Amino acid sequence: MKKALLGAVAAIALAAFPALAGPIAAGSTLSIAGANNVSPTQITFPSAGSLFVSTGDFAGLGTCTSCVTLSSITYSPTVSSGQIFSISNAGITGTFTLDPGATAVMVGGSPGAIDILGTGTATLTGYDPTQGNLAFSTQGGIPQTVTFSATITAVPEPASLALFGLGLVALGVARRRQVARA
């Protein structure tokens, strides 16, 4: 009876928390470039960008021309949150969604070069959504080349930690019952 109950609990736990591929490895990076237009409040992208460098788990994306879809970024009075880019190449898709609270620093007057730093969520086909950092910089305030990179830093998700803690509690209870019987 106890084994059947334990089996049922295990089956429910597996159904409630399906196995996922895992987070994107820490240190995986992307370097993307393309044309941009800068106004006193917004950065827009007249054409698709290109992926020049991809390392770590992003290496499967390879390099590609005109494969990066970039979303406009409002940076004044605050940096807009939301999806910044999407890349599709070699049957793999990656995205980065910026969290609220990113900072923008203007370099060389208005609208000069702009540096945006923030955190957000990176996705990649076959991996769990993963927290990461975005460092974005434009080169000059006129239509010019824009480059930025997203460095991914893996952070454990709360559901995995809760499941692990539940397992530890179950082991402790089982051990306590075993000692009480002896």
C-alpha cells in the first residue's frame, strides 16, 4: 500500500513538473549588428540585423545576414521593456525580452551614441527561458551601425527549487520513520 502511494505521489509530481531541457548556459553570448535611426526619444531599425558571433549554447544559431528582427526601443524618459530582438537561423530561434528598469546613458550629446544596460529573459529553441543581461550601444546619433550583445547568466527557477526542497522533506520524513521503527 505504501509503495503504491509513493508511486502515485511520484507520478503526480512528474506530471505537474514536466522535464525541460534546462537553462541556456552561463556565458553564452550573441553579437548582433545592423542599421539604426536615433531620435531624441527612440531607436528604430529600418532593416533586419545580422548575427556575427554566437558562443556557448547560442553557437547553434551560427552567423547569418538579415536574420535578426529588432524592435524599436524607447529610451526617454525611460527605457521600454519588451522583446528587443528575435533571431531565426538553421531551424533555431532565439529572443531577448528586456525587463523594466534598464538604464540608458547618452554619450556625446543629444542624440549621440546611446548605451543601454538591462536584464531580461533569453529564449532559445530547445532550452528553458533564462535570465540574462543586455548591453546595447549605438555608434553615433545619425543612421549608423548599431551593435549590441546579450550575455546570458543562468539562474535557477523557483519551481525547480521547490521540487528539490519537497524531495528533501520527503527523504527526511522517510528517514525519521525508519529510525522510529528501529
